[in-house]
Amino acid sequence: MENKAKTKQVLVILGSPRRKGNSSTLAARISRGAKSAGAEV
């Protein structure tokens, strides 16, 4: 068996019609945090 480190993949779905609303801000911060932790977003 091979022991390979896998990169985590994160999918952020934003469905709010407000481009600069709270949901958009939250999604952007989650995306940035996941990227900085080494995930593929």
C-alpha cells in the first residue's frame, strides 16, 4: 500500500444575490482560510 498525502479539496458555493453581503464576505474568508491551510479551492 502506498501512503500518499492528499490535498483537501473545498468547494465554496455562493447563492446570495447580494455581491457584497454577509454571505459573500463569509465565503471569501472561508476560501482564504482553506487556501492558507493548504487546501485546493
